[in-house]
Amino acid sequence: MSDFTSTLAAFAAGPITTTAQARIVTSLSVLDWVAVGRAGINEPVSTIVRDMAMDEAGAAQAHLFGGGAAPLRTAALVNGTVSHALDYDDTHFAHIGHPSVAVLPAALAVSEWDDRILVDLLKAALVGMETSIRIGLWLGRGHYQNGFHQTATAGAFGAAVAVGRILGFSAGQMRQVLGLTATRAAGLKAQFGTMGKPYNAGMASAAGVEAALLIHKGFDPNANAMEGPFGFGATHQGAADDAAALDGLGDEWLFESVSHKFHACCHGLHAALEAARDLDIAEPEVAEIKVNTHPRWMSVCNQMSPTTGLEAKFSYRAVIAMQALGYDTALPGSYSQKVCADPRVKSLQDRIVVEADEALSETQAHLALLRRDGARLEATHDLMTPISLPDREDRVRAKASKLIGTDEADAIWSMLRTGGRARDLAAKLAG
Amino acid sequence: MSDFTSTLAAFAAGPITTTAQARIVTSLSVLDWVAVGRAGINEPVSTIVRDMAMDEAGAAQAHLFGGGAAPLRTAALVNGTVSHALDYDDTHFAHIGHPSVAVLPAALAVSEWDDRILVDLLKAALVGMETSIRIGLWLGRGHYQNGFHQTATAGAFGAAVAVGRILGFSAGQMRQVLGLTATRAAGLKAQFGTMGKPYNAGMASAAGVEAALLIHKGFDPNANAMEGPFGFGATHQGAADDAAALDGLGDEWLFESVSHKFHACCHGLHAALEAARDLDIAEPEVAEIKVNTHPRWMSVCNQMSPTTGLEAKFSYRAVIAMQALGYDTALPGSYSQKVCADPRVKSLQDRIVVEADEALSETQAHLALLRRDGARLEATHDLMTPISLPDREDRVRAKASKLIGTDEADAIWSMLRTGGRARDLAAKLAG
């Protein structure tokens, strides 16, 4: 068969050739995911979902962020939710979503339970995340723009495939797990801005685990439930663009171009913060800063005078002022009521002007700094510009160090690069 | 607020006035559901899903069909799947689905865990099933025709509301649970004819329990995620017809017109079997039987010469011959390879002619019996014709007696009609 599901299934179950870039980026995403998850342990949504898991008790099959263990499906639900609670995990623009938060909780839980080595986990996770991205492309922008949250919908398929790979699925079983996931995958953007957003990620991860465990036990679903007039694509306003999704599959790893977030705020602010970083702004010199950004972001993250930490996370003026004044925008704790009330932040904020600019893409920002001495400096940043592997490693490890301490970040990185068992990594979720 | 979600939430949380008809039909549906679930315990899909639950172990919060207990979410998944495994549970034509299999597993699990009396369970279940039907109407035929399985999609909302009612939700919490369920509800008709169909019911039931438990713990989702351009209705090809859904809400119980299945075969055959029952056919007299049915069914259940039990369940000729020859069409075990090979069945089958008839609705069938003595008898049956309450009670209790024995059926019926605790009913799932 040469349909979409069969092609993806053959890739997911078959021999793969990875690149050094893909392997290192995957390891960096695992480190980033552990660090971001640990930083999210005490968020209210994390506490609620963990609490439900604790009530259920059950076999201690897989570790949870925040300590304790739970059955596989539940661990995926909890860890997916916790690791997306801060919205600080990795993003892929082609996937239109966050690949790690749906796939890694599922892949790690099952790798730990099956006592696999980390190399197996990394390979299965890479295949799963690549599958999420390919399915994200297959569904296309219409699926997202009409209301579906690709992190959750495409993510569930990626989680299912990653677990299937750990369990040694044949191509036939991969087809089955994709077909079964088609009836379970869900998630609406209507939940953005609420606890429902991180829950969508946990839900996707749990859906993938559940589907894969059932197929492993001999469940016999319709394996062709992704394509066709009644399949997941057509019913969920997907483009079902096979060519876009399958181009280069197996030869090229789209996951290599995943973005890591280096600021604990809305992604719409990141290009501007990177451009400001290039300008190395010193507050006393600033007469005015003009920020140009894609019009889409004006209604998303242009809070003019934020007063709470959450509002600051959606404010160009606040985050650029914070960075210039030495607040660490990588730390979630930096965004607070206190920082909003800091007179130096307020003063600098009043010298920052934000303008929509049709000429920029959604991943670009342009900054113009007018200094008090009359000098005018400019910088443009595009988040799509590839970051060199050494730079990326430095920045992800620095971010992880800030979130969980250098000793822990280094220990996890060393484990990922030198090998070891999945269960030792899983034990690091406790925090 | 007067939006759709708020109106439904106010109904679901508020004081209700039931009718004797609604109360008795609900009790009959509970008896029918227990009997059908017990009859489905050993189906392959039941074994697989139960097996996953057993691996997870966990707090013994709620009984399972087939024995043992599991946490609430898992019990709902298992019991929803098992009770839909034979596709022999109740159906509602306006809902376009099976209301009991999504709602009752959720409502019973939580009632047992919270040690509630059966009256509370029955009331919550009625409100949940009425909600499923109303949401089924709101989504409309387009949602179903385009590929969604209303039993699962609308069913998840009904399950959530039933659990919310047991947990004492305010109208605000009901809005929240509907909003959270909107991001989790799923299920495709593409799974029809496979294990995925009963799984859809279990999945819906578990989704409702999960959403309600999270809201109970303080989860704060977007409560307005059903309506609007990015809500569940619009994203899932629903008509979002508020007027159709809300007409008579609170005054009229649409659940009263639920249909119980009295033959363990495809629903498309039931009107013909009922008409044949009216004719009281004796095999030796038959020269020819002409069956007229809606054209839709010709591709669904008109197997000409079935050789397996499954094929017989989709064959007008086989089931009418079986009934005339005294095989009990209410027993799943009657449909077998052996019955297909019975020369008497084969001989009578060859005297039965099936024709599509545009003049009939999907719920109607017309039979014309030509006797060897030249007499011609005719009968028409419409499944939409209301069945009197005493007749319905007789037939549901007779069906339950056949499936689980008269003693058990009578004990459950007496429990439901005279009161008692939900946990005593739950203990009856073991079989």
C-alpha cells in the first residue's frame, strides 16, 4: 500500500539513519523539556492534574514531575501537562506546535517501564517528533487557523508512534496505532490562555500511550482512519497534503529546526528580545526604542502598562525594559507584580514604542534605538535564522542551569551524551 | 448569560422535575445496560481494555464488568467499551447515538465511589443522557454524516454533566466542565465495524469523568469552548442549532423515547424482525416472504447467504428465517456458523426476497408473507412507534433475563425500583 498512513508507518517502524545534528538537537530538547517541566511543577494546573493521579494510585510504572510515580497513561498525562504549564518548551514552526511536550512524556514513561537505554529513547522520541511535525504539515495551517491545537492533535500521533517504536511495533502495528489514534486525537485552541492549553499537551501524550498499549495487546482498529473522506484529516479541517508531509521523509529531519525558547514569555516577544540583545541596550542611554513587529502580535502581546507578572509576559515594552535593566527574562520568576512596579522599568517602558509592520514575518522583529547622544542603532532578528549547534547547546544548557541549577543540568546533559538508562533520566523529573 | 453552554449548564445543575415515564425508562436502560455489558465481558475488545486496566492496578474506586475494580477514569473506559462491545445497548434517534454506554459507566463509577443512593444515580444519569441527546441535536446530522460518532462526541459531554451532578456542581462548574470537555471529546465513525467502535464509547465515558474530576479540583478552563467560531460545534462540523437543542429543555425529557434493542443484530434489521413477529410466521406455511426496507440498509445488512455468526447479524434473510424457526434472535449466541449451516434456515432463507423501497423511512420495514395456501399477509413496523411502558418493561426485563438469568435480572430491577445504594448495583457488574 502506498497511502499516507502506510508510508508514515513504514518510516516509523523501519530502519532510520539519523544525523549528528538531529541527535544533538533531540538531546537538547530532552534537557530543555526536563528543565522546563521541573520549573512548572508548582503551577496550579500541575498540582491539580498530579492530585488526580495521586488519588488513582496505581502501579508505579513511570516517574512524575514533582516526585512519585504512576501508570504509563497517567504519567504521560501529568508530565505532558506539567511540562507545558509555563509554555516554555520547544516549538516547531512547520508543525505549528510544541513537539516535545506531547512526545517525550509518552516516550520516557514507556522507556523507563521497559527499562530501555537512553539511546533507544532518543531514537524513538526523534521518530515520534518527526512524525508529529509531518502530520502537522499534512493537516496544514487551515487545521490550526480553524481552531485545532496541533500540539495536541498532531502530537497524539507522534506520541503513539514513539511508544510503538519502543515496543518494537511492525509497520502493520504502526498503521494500526495511527488508525486508532485518529479516533482519539483532539484539542482546541479555544483553551489558549487557560489551564486547558497545557492539559491539551498532556491529553495528547496520554492518548498516544493508550493507543499504543492497546495495539500492543492485540486491539484491531480501522488502520486507515487518517485519510479519506471520513478520516481524521477531512473531519478535522485538515488539508491532507501528502506531498508536503512526506517530502524528504527519512532523508531529512525536520526536527533539526525545532526552536528552543530562551525567554519565559510569549513567543511573539522573542524576536524583539533577541534583537534587543544584539543591541546590548544600556538603560541610561535610551532616548527611544521603536519596536516593529508583525501585525498579528499586536493583539496578542502588546500590553502597554502591565501590572502583573502574567501581563508582563505579554508586553513588548515590559520585557525589553526588563532585559535592558538586567532582569533575567529566562527566569519565569522574573515576571512579577514587583518588576511591573519598579520605577526604572516604568520609566524605560515609557520610552518604548511598538508598531505593526506588514513587511515583517511573524518570526521577525526590528528594533531602532535612538540614544540620548543622538546615535541611532538598528537590529533585526528572525527566529527562523538557524542557530549554530554550539550556540544552541550553550544557550539551552545555560537556560537549564538557570532553571534547575548547573549541577543538575550538567548531570542530565552528561547522561544524555554518554548513555545510560532511561529510568535514571526519569528519576530526574522529581525535582 | 444566555448562551448555549450557560443554558445547558443551568439545566444540568438546577432543580429538575422528572416524569414517571422518564424515571422508569431510565431504570430500564440501567437494567438493559448491565445485562448487555455482562453479555459482552468475554468479547476480545473487552479483554484487551480490561487487561490494560489490570496492568495499571490503582485504587479500587469502581467495579468493572467482569470483576475487579479500578480508578474512576479507568472504570469508565473499561465499562463503556465492554457495554458497547455487542452493540446491543440502547439507541436514541435524535441524539444519533447510544446514550447509555457513554453516560452510565461514568455516572455509576462516581456514584459508587461517592457512596450515593440509586435515586441520585438515576437522576444524574437521566440529566446526563438528556444532555447527550440535546448536544446530539445541537451538532445535528451533518456532524454525523461528515464522520463523527455522536455516541462518543455528544456522549462525552453527557458523561461529564452526569458526574458533575453527582459531585454537586454549581451552574458555573457545569459551564466549566462543558468547556473542558470540548477540548477532549472525540470519536470517528471510521472505526465502525472494528474494536474502535466500542472503544469510542469507553473513551467518551472516561473523558467525561476526567473533565469532571479536574473541575472538581479547581481546574479553570475556557468555559465557553462549545460555541463560537473556534468552539467544538464549528470545528467539528456541527450545525450548532441552539433552538433545536434547547426546545422544551427541562419540561420535556427526550430520553423517554430511547429505543432498546430486542435483537442482538444490526439495528437495520429490527423493524423487519418486529414486523415478522407480528405476522407470527410458521416456517412450513411460507411460500415467499418479501421484505421492503429503506435503501440505506441494502449496503449495510443485506448479506444474502451468510456463513458466519457475524454475517448472520447483517442479513435480513438469515434473521427472519432464524426467528421463524424458533432461534432466539435476542441471544448473541444464536448467531453462529452452525445456524448458518442449518438446512432449515437455508431453505427458508431462499424463500425470502429483500427489496429497497424509497417510500419507507430508515426506521420502517414492510413484510408481505405469501402462504402456501395462497393467503397473503402483510405487516409494517416503525421503530419510532412508541412502545407502551408496560410492554417496554416486559420486553427489557425478558431480554435481561435471557442475558443474565431471571434471578439476576429481577434482583437488579427490584434494586432499581425500590432504592438501595449505587455500590450494590455496581457489584452486579462482575457477572
